[in-house]
Amino acid sequence: MTIIKKYKSIKLKKMTIQVKGNAISPEDNQETPMLRKPPKERPNIDHLIKRILIERRSQERKNLLILLVIVSAIIVTGIYIYN
């Protein structure tokens, strides 16, 4: 019972909010257009396919070069051993 009496005796104050001078008012909001970020541009699919093909060609060239180096190393080693 004593807790209830304590709460009854507390006087509540009204809370007020003060708006700063830099705050945007609803009137200003109507005058200014809504600013939206433009949606991200989707990548051009033709460009992506071209990039994939170029990367494949370069990878095939690297693989061919590695194969040629290994085969030539085997041939040079075989010639050196048999002579």
C-alpha cells in the first residue's frame, strides 16, 4: 500500500519538445522535391559475356604456354640423357 501512495503523490510534468531553427518544417518538405538515389545501373550483359570470353582466351594462352614449356623441358632432358 505504501508504494501505491508514493506513486499517487508524484506529480507528472508535461514534456515539451523545442524545435531547433535548422529543422525542416512540413511546409519546406512540400516545396522541395523528394530526393531519391538513382537505382544502381545493371551491368550490360553483352559486356560481361565479352569479358568472360577474353578471360577464357587469356587463360587458354597461359595453359598452352605452360604446356609448351613442360614439353620442351622433357625433350631437352631426353636429348641430354641419351647423348
